[in-house]
Amino acid sequence: MKIVVLTNGFVLVCRTYTIVDGHLHMTSVRCIRAWGTAQGLGQLVNGPTSDTRLDTMIPVVAAPLHSLVFNFDIVESAWASHI
């Protein structure tokens, strides 16, 4: 699982992440509407806080590769019930 940051302020959490033909292909995607953290985005590595707000899950999302700002791995067991 990963947190993916895209241009225009989109922060997503997804189950899988691959690059195909210049696009990011993500599955089981939820937009992180509000981080709900006191120590920044990295605090979500170990799961959402009680104040984290997630949008409804989207089964598959594709975004142009050039929109990727950065991404990082998250603890799957901490996020499994949220995705």
C-alpha cells in the first residue's frame, strides 16, 4: 500500500500502484480529504488518525505520470480496514 501525492494537492491512499504507458494505475483508491495529523503527512505511515477524513473508495484510478510529486509505503495492516 502507498500514499501517493499528485499535483494540484491530491493526496491518495491506494492498495496497488503500477506504471503503465506513462500513467500511474492505482487500485482501491481513497482521496485523503483531511490528514488529521499534528506531525505532517508522514504520520499516516502507521494508519489514519481519528481526525483523518477519507473520500469514498474508487476501484481504479489512472493519472499521468508527470502528475506524481512523490509516494511512500504505508503499513498495510494499519490501513487494511480503511481501503
